[in-house]
Amino acid sequence: MSNKFDELLTQVGTGKWNLLYFITACYWYILIPPQVLSGVYLTPLVNHTCLPPLLEDPVEISSDSCSYFVNNSSSGEAEEFPCTEWEYDTSVYTNTLTSEFNLVCERSYLRATYQSINMFGTTFTCLASGYIADRFGRKAVVLVTHLTYATLGFCISFASNFSLILALRFIMGCVGLPTIYILALEVCEIKHRSVVGILIGLPWAFGTMAWGGVASQVRDWRWLQRCVILPFALYIPLLFIMDESPRWLIVRGQFDRARRVLQRAARWNKTQLPSEEALNNLITRSLRIINFIFSLNHFHLELVFYGLSSAAPTTAPTLHLHRARRPDGDPWILLKRPSSIASEEVAHHLGIRAQRIAILLLVFIPQ
């Protein structure tokens, strides 16, 4: 059915109907970097100074500001006590998760937990996304999961308990399914599919750089979270305008509904829909294997990509500018744009399968 349906898409053509899916997918990939990579600006390492209790008369404060020493009147020796309150440097941020929930010293591991728990949630996404999209449909999954994603992101900005924030971050990782990517490719003509597949990922670089720009202007983590979640208000209506994937509808035997979707596509694209017999003869197998391989590929990609992105502040002169990457810093974000365009040419001449295999072979190049 794959070849037959691709021929059908070719007859339907490329126009405003396909462009709607492409724009929606691109907009999604602009919006998610501030959520996936939020730990860079919401839980940064903040300079802090230990504040001993007023009743204590400390002799010395440790260099890491995690403890202080008080003379013991009976033994005459200095006794060490852990710090419970700190004064935070507000020259960069007025308020962060680090300062509000005291994520320093013994609790400093929670800064990494904030970032990694979202990635842990995506582990379940990779395992289940193909089955869920095949079982319930592309549009239904995109609509429910992305609406949930936006709602949870907004709720985080009002949470007053750090454990609750971690729980919300984990659920966001679980519902951040890449189904919109699959949906956009399934309605795309085969001759444009490799180009569209690569270009959809390109807005991620712009969203990542814009994230640094917004964070440089909004210095309170709650308002920063609200500012980057607000654009979802423009994204959600687009999901209601889109149709279900006609490929999935045909796979599930919903031919009447698939016919209506394709008629709408032909009307938007100002083309002629083939005869009904062409639709009735389409029979296919499940696309779960393709979705599984796609998710597995994303698992390896995120392992490297997000790792580099999370560690990037340590290689940049300033915290905010590391997202845009100037010539004196690591230019990997800027390189993503031309590399995405170049990879399209490679995929066009060698094919997607050869391109992916070549990328995986790069890991065997010695340092």
C-alpha cells in the first residue's frame, strides 16, 4: 500500500493543506527547547553565601558555604554545623529554582535531577510512541499529548513544591511524543519527504537560541516559564484545524473518513482527487516497525544532543549567549543550520537509510 498511497499523495499534490502540517510541526520544534532545556536557566549554579543562625557566633564559614564553625566552650575546639540558609547572588537572576528551593550543597544533586527526570520520561515515550500512534491515531495523540504538555508547563510556573515540579517534568517527558513529526511526513509527497523531514528539525536551533534571548530579559524563573509557555496558545488551535493522517485512516479501514480528508486536501491544493476505486484498493500493514526505529534513532540522538546542550554553559563566556554561540565559543548550535541543509543533499543522493548508517559510523572515528 505504501507505494500506492504515495502515488495517491502525488496526485493530491503539495499545497496549503500540506503546508499546514509543516508549519505546525516546525512551530512545535521551536517551542520545546525552552521546556526540554529549561534546567540551564531555571536551575543554574548560583553563587551563594552561608547565613548562620543569629544566635550563633561563627568562627569561620567553609569555602563552599555549606557549613560553618563555632567554638565549643567546653572543649575549646571549633565545631562544624551544616548551613540551612543562604544568601544568593542576584546579579544574574532575581529568582531561580536553585535559590527558591535551596538546591545547593547537600541538595545540589536536585539541579541535575530536574533536567534528567524529563529525559527519563522520554524513555517511556520512545518505547510506547509507535504503538500509541498506531492504536489511537496521529492527530488524537498529538492533540491530547501536546495540550497536556502545554498545561503542565504552565502549572509548573505556579508550583510551590519542588517534588511536584519534578513530577510535572517527568509527565511532560512522557507526553512529549514525536507524533507530529510522523504526521507531517505521512501527508507529504514522497519526492519532498527527505527535505521536509530535515527542515522540520531545523527550527529547534532557532528555538534554542531564542530561549537564551528570552532568559536574558526575564530574570525570574516563574515569569520566564510563563513567557515561553504562552506561545502554545497559538499552537493548539492549529491542531484542531489539521486532519487525521489519511494513511492511518486507510490502515485502520476507515475509508469513508479517509476519503473526506483527501477530498479536503485536494480542495485546498486545488487538484483533482482520484477515483474512489483507488482508495478502496489500498491495503497496508502497520507502521509500528518504522515508528519504533524512528524512536530508537531519537533516543541515541537525544543522548548526545541534550548532553552537549546541558553542558554547554561551561564552555561559554556568558550564560545567556551560549545558546547563540559566537565565534569565540563552541559553534555547534549555529552549525546545526548549515549541517541540516547539507544533510538534505546527502539524503537526496544517497537515501535516508544510507545517511543514517553513515551518521552512526561516525562514533567509530578516533578522537
